[in-house]
Amino acid sequence: MRILHLEDDLSDAETARRRMLKAWPDAEIVLCGDSSKLGLLLLRSADFDAVVSEAGPAGADCTRRLEIVRKLAPETPFILLSSRLGGDAALRALCAGVADCVFKDRIEMLAPAIARAVARRGEALRTRQLEALCSAQANMLHLAHDIVIVEEQGCRISFWNQAAEKALGWTAGEVSGRALKWLAAEEGAAEFDEAARLSIERGGWSGVLTLKARDGRLVPIEVRRSVVKGTDGRPAAHLTVGTDLTEKRRLEDLLHRSQRLECVSSLATGVAHDLNNILTPLIMALGMLRNEIRDPGQLRLMDTLGKGAGRAAGLVRQMLSFTHGSTAPLRSLCPAEVIREVGSLVRASFPAGLSLEEETPDGLWPVRVQETHLHQILLNLAVNSRDAMPSGGKLKISARNVTLQEAEAGAIRHGRAGHFVMFSAADTGTGIKPEDRDRIWEPFYTTKSDGKGTGLGLPTIDGIAARYNGFMDMTSTPGCGSCFRIYLPATFDEAAIVGDGNAAGRERHPSAV
């Protein structure tokens, strides 16, 4: 025990010293005269367990000394020792922060007062350390990716980390004091009761519980529930650590869809090869028969059969190209030719209630892309339009040349100035709600019902357009339809251009206008 004693009266100082040494024989007691600054210097250089100070005349020096001690050693208890301090002054001193007041005529109370003050100091220090540790642990739990929930005092929530707030939307203040069962889905209440019973019987439980999010969603949570026992061996708290399964299940669903699409692709490839094997001898036979027939009516019939077989063979080639993909080099393509090919496939496979219109003016500029990618863009947009018109409607696929200036490009999503061919797919379907328009570009986000869409169509188209330094935007009116526009840079090189209309395209080169 190290004690700093501030006292001018040597007789009183000796009496107090004997009392303190009686309680703590090994105590180190440093005596300083009241007018000396030695005590304050010692406060700066040594750690005292307590400061005992004489109050001075009517306590005049008490407040000043207390302020100095609090500034230099804020944790050190300050005990006031006086023979003249009145009750009101003693009360004011206690309110100001003095640990205890002892009168000199009851000097035997000095050692117990110091012991109490030192004990309170140690307890306060331990409490602060524990609070700091708990705060640090709570902060660590808030940083955890897993949901962490603590229930105590009758299974009432007392801790709710940030991961739980992010997954379910409820803040800690909104769920504090509530039972976790309050968040259970109605059909899962019995499951909650069973989980609580088994966790108490076995000391823990793991499984999947469904909780209600703040926005009404039902969130599956993989739960590991443990019972924390008190000193009496009885359950004192429940610790629940959980993982939100929403993303995991969504990815599993997407994987299953991808696997199904892969199976469909394999099946389509097999069907296409079989059709090709069937069509090949038919086309060859038609050519041979045409040389043997002279009747004009029969020749017209043969021409009709030949065109049908040729169209069927073209559809087979498109199916194989689309399912296999393409690693072919970029080619300069005529937009009108590609739109006609896509149009033939749409008419052959889409419902009868859906009408298709194509608009391809003369002189369209060529675009330099992989043909399969351009087919994929237009077919994907056509499929989206079909799904938006379950009762039938009209789809218009068109292309036109556009030259965007800086101001015009700034008004288009990701737009930039330059010469482009603008492909558009406009339908008379259900349209897109305003709150969904910004999110349709997000991967896996879909406005279609479950099982009807993967949420990858538009992000894929957007990515293909960006790959060729193009961009994409849309306009939509709920109930009236949507129009998607893809801008692909025009090319004006002298290389051979696939498809017809090339001469017109070169004649319309903007630099020649």
C-alpha cells in the first residue's frame, strides 16, 4: 500500500501514520506539508493507492487539492481528513468527488475508509475492463458474416449483430426484449418450439429455421443453437449462430437451371443433327427429281418443297450455331440479313398469337461482330418480348443508322458519341414497372415468375454490347410495352461484308455525305 499524506500538523500526521501502519505494516506513507509542492511532484512520478489530505481551514483548500489530484491521478481515491469541516462542507466534498471524509477525532475510521476507497477503485477498474472487453467482443461479433443472436431472461433477445440486421432488416432496437419465436413464420412456429426443447435437452441444436424479414420475406436460416448455463447449472442464455441460405439456394437453383439448359442444348444438338440427316437426302432427291420432271405444275410443287426443305435446313444451322456458340473471328455483317434470319426463327417457334414485323431500311451500315453474338442479342430480346405478351401481341425488330453527338449520347445509358447501328426490339407487352427499371441490368434479377427466367438475359446482352464498345438502354410504359435499343459501332472498312446491301452501306458512309 502506497499512500500520499498531505498534512501541515506533524502531530496529527504522526497519529494518522500509526493508524495506517497498524492496518498495513508494510505500507509506504509519503508525508508532505500542505504548502509544499512535493506531493504534486510525487503524483506525477509515482503511483499511489490513495491520497489522504487535511481539509485546511474550513475546507478552503480542499476543492483546489481535489482538482489537482484528479488532473494528475484521476483513478486515485482522495480521502479528506479534518477536525473542523462541517456537515454541509463534507457533503459538498463528497459530491465533488472525494472518496470519503474522516474526522480527526475518529481517526480509527481512517484505515477502513482507505480500504473501502481502494476496493471501490479496483472494482471500478475491473468493471471498466470487463465493459471494454465486452464492447470489443461485441464489435467483433458485429463484424462477423454469420448471424449472431443472444437470448436471455426468459428467451428474450439481448444481442443482435449487424449480420442479423442485414439479413432480416430488423434493427437491434426493434427486436430487443422480444422472443426469437416472434420472428418465426406462422407455419414454422411448431418447429421453433421443437428446436427450443431439443436445444435444452441436448445442450444444443442445429437445423434450418425460417424467419420473417422486416419486408415480409421468409428467410431460411441454417441455425446452430447452444445453451449457456449459469453457475447453478441451469440454462442462463441461448446463443444462436446462423447463416442466411437465401444466396446459397438461389445459386443452387441457378446451377440446376444451368444444368437443365445444358441438357436442353445437348438435346437440341442431337435433334438438329437428326433433322439434318433427314433433310440431306430429301434435298438431294428434290434436286434429282427436278431434272426428271417437265410438267410446269409439278415443277412449281418441287420448288415449293425445295424452299421448305431449305428453310428447315437453315433453321437447323441456326440451332447448331446458337447451341454450340462460336469462336469464329469477327466479321462485318449486314444487319438486315441477320434480322431476316432471326425473324424466320421467331416465326417458326413463337406462338401464333404473336405477330412479328421487321424494319430494315436500305443502306444500313455494317457492324463488325461475331454472328452468333448478334443472333443471341436479338433472340434474347425476342424471347423477353414473347414472355411479356402471354396473350399475344406485336413485336417489331428494326435497325437504323444513328450518329450521336456528345449531348445526345449523354442522355443514353452508358452512351458515347459516334456512328452506330441501333437495333431495337419493341413490343406491346406488359411493360416494366418504374421500380424495376434500374435493377433489370443486375445479374440474376428477374421480373418473371419463378421458373420463367434466370435474370441473366439482359446482363448478358449488355455485356455483349459492351464487348464491342456498344451500349444498351430501354424505355417502357407499364401496360403498354417496352422498347430495348442496342447501339453497336458501325464499321466502314473495305473488307468483304457478309450479306446483301453492302454497296448501299458503303455509299451511306457518313464521311462521304
